[in-house]
Amino acid sequence: MSVFDFTTLSPDLILDGLESVGFYPDSGLLPLNSYENRVYQFHDEQKTKYVTKFYRPQRWSETQIREEHAFGFELAEDELPVVAPLKRDGESLFDFKGYHFAVYPCRGGRIFEVDNLDQLEWMGRFVGRIHARGAQQPFESRPGFNSEEFLHQAKQVIFNSGFVPDTLSNAFFTILDQVVALADEQYQPTNEIRLHGDCHAGNILWTDDGPHFVDLDDCRSGPAIQDLWMMLSGDRQQQLLQLDTMLMGYEEFFTFETDQLVLIESLRTMRIVNYMAWLCKRWQDPAFPRNFPWFNTEKYWEQQILMLKEQFSMLQQPPLSLVPGM
């Protein structure tokens, strides 16, 4: 099976796979918003709702997926509202005709409001508790955030794709080289722990009882700031207020190392460059041209040049500081 091939993942195969481990859908399969994997909601005869995730072949090894599940179970045992997979006969990762899949309880909610200070403080406590657990032991097989993968390899993927128009190639790769070099120089983490890894608003659902995470698919090792910076928005003063608010809750459970603030822009750069590379790598998957029609156009690459220039400027600015006047 090729790295990107979901063509054999038919509804019948999904239903047969679910039934093979004791889940009997009594509804259709409702596709959910996921491009890396294939995720569907269904309910059984008792109207209990579930979500099943069929993992993209060859993205993670079986050992790495099991480590993701184990981390989810650890957090659930600590009564953290992380949606961990369900087990059948002690097993949470299932295999059917070449696909690994898991089944989760369906948990709804509304989108986390990144500009809501009350919710930010709540999220700070939540992430602090996750990190307190994550720091107790390392991942054995899941990779960490690193500049080689997220900057240098990603840059090579973009170059090899041939997608950048010839008329823009020189301008694009000139600024990309500069951004990659500066971000690589600045990314020097000193303390890495197990993280959620992809802590953005879309992975956080809110109910009257508070927040819960619905996805640990991108959990990795890295600096704690990685799980905090993506919840910051607005100008510098707004971000400082948001960060200070989050840390009030965070430090009730885990100590934040303020020297990690210098890593924010290099981590942001890694996300920007890796996202471009991800689209290039996945473009042969039919779901991507359908859902990202703006990608791989001349206008798109023109916009990326401007964004990289802005990010190069941000990398040269003083980092956020919680000390007044700095």
C-alpha cells in the first residue's frame, strides 16, 4: 500500500473492520474534518455515538501509534478530559486489511475562544496538568520537534515537488533559505517533555464543564512552549496578556521556564514551512485538491513569499518577555 493511498478504504471495508472488533454501526458513516487520517462518526443500535479513525498508512509505525494511545490513557487516568480510544479485550489499536484504526467515544462541544481570558486561564491549568504528566517519562518511539525535519527536510520537499512556478522560484527559495537558516539558529531547546504537539483551537472543544482535547495524533517530545504559543493571537500586547493569563493557571501544576519564550518564532517558522511541505507531499491524495483548491497556484506562492518575508522580520524582533519594559 502506498504512503498516501486511501483508495481501498471503502465504506464496506470500514464497516467490516468495525464489526470485526465488536462495533455494529446502525447509521451511515459521517466523514469528519480530517485530512491526514480518515475519521468518521457513527452510532450503534443504542444510539451511542462513536468516532473511528483509520490511520494514514505508513505515517506512524504501530509502536508509535500505541505510544500515542498509552499517553492518552495516562492522561485519562489523571482525570484529564482527553478523549482516549476505547478498548476491546484490552486492545485499543486494531488492524483490518492493512489499515490500523481506533474507535473513540464521540464528544461534542463548541470551539475554544482564543480571545476569552477565562477560557485561556482554564486552558493554562489543563496544559499544565498535561505537562506535569508528560514530564514524568519520555516517549520511546515518537519523534521530537526538530529543525532538521520541520525546516531542512521540509524545504527539500518543497523544492523537489516542482510546484513553485519558475517565475517565482528565485524569490521564493531565496527568502525561504534565509528564514530556515535563522530559525534553525534560534531553535535551541534545553528541556523537552511529552506534549500534545498540535494544541490549536480546532483540537480543543468546550462544554459547560470546560475544555477537552479530541486528538493526540501529533503528540511529540518538545519544549513546553509548543503547547502554548498556538493559543496566542493579536498584537504583542494582546499576546503578552494572553500568555500571562494562561501561565497563571499553568503554574498551579507545572513550572514554566521563561527562557523558552525565545523559541516561539522559530517554532512558528517550523510550522509554516512544514505546512507548505505537507501540502506538497499530500497533493496526490484526491482529498487535497478537493479541499485545498487555492494551493499550488501562482497566487498562493506569491502569498507565501510575502508571509516568509514577514516571518523573517518577526524572527529578528525581540522575543516576548513577561518582565515589564523588556
